[in-house]
Amino acid sequence: MAKSLKIRGRTGEDGFVTAELNCFGKQIAKSTFTGALTTGALTPIPANMTSMWIDATYATLGGTAVQGVLREFDIEVTNNFHPEIMASGALTMSTYGIGDLTFVANLTYEGIAAAITQYDAYVAQTLRAIRLLLGDTTNGLQVDLVGKYESLNPLSGDTDGNNLYSAVLASIDDNEATPHNMAFKVYTAATTL
């Protein structure tokens, strides 16, 4: 079972988006290897190919493209699954527990007008709906996040003489009749996964 997922990327380095999954299991059991599996053609996702949208509500998410501002992202999604080991006469876990599904997104913005707009949203504690498209709609991952900025520090650093803003967006639901917090959509040209 997965406890958390981290997705990271940094533009300008010709680097790839990376993902890290933290898992736990009940036990390791001896088995035979399944033969004849193929991985197919793997398509890496360059971080430079990331697109970003920032809107005021989840309902309008994807309407306002924000270009030239995102420099780096580090998103951690946590569902707080955990093994529960009880006095059950077994050496393995008895069951598992579930917590709240949350995320924290550490974002680095280029110090341009779009970053100042986000700073204003931080000061006003305005809800932010952010969509990141990592790759494209043929081979990629769409990450939709709803939250408020816990912090947004202007002039937190610089790269090549350009000011950087560091932001921390924390998950909240949007308080709608059907609450929204986050969503993931995988795009693939493959017929099977």
C-alpha cells in the first residue's frame, strides 16, 4: 500500500520529472517470477515541458494559463495509510488505518508580475486552484491542487540575477457541495498500462 507520493521537477536543467512512492506491505512471500512481461516504450517527462494554470476556484481550473513563472516544484501527497499490528497471534500486520488525504506543494516562482499576483493571494489568504501538466496530453500527468498558501516569500533567492519567490501551498477542500482537494490524470498513448 502506498503511504505517500512525491513528484519533483526543476526547469532549466534539462532534467526529468521524478516520482517517489513510499509503500509498505504485509509480508514478503516467495513466489516465481512472472515471465513474458514487456515494459513498452518509456517516455520520460522533461521538467521544462511543464505547463501551469492558476485559478480562483476548482470549477474554473484550467482557464488561466500562467507562463514563465514556475521554476521548481516539489509536491508531496500523503494519505496517512499505516499498518496496524495488533495482538492477533501473527507476525504480520493485522489491518491498516487510513488518515486524511492531503498535499503540500513547495513551488518556486520567477519574480515576475505573476509571482506578485500569487503573493497578493497569499496575503489575502485566497483559495488557489493550480493545475500542472507535466509533459503533454499524449504522454504526461495532470496534477490538480486546491489549497491556500501557507507561506510565500518574495526575494527568497536568485538564479542568474533573477529574483525567486518560494511558496508553500497546503491542501484544503474548496468547501463546495462536492468538495475538491486534488486530482491526478494520466495521459498515455499506450493501449494498456
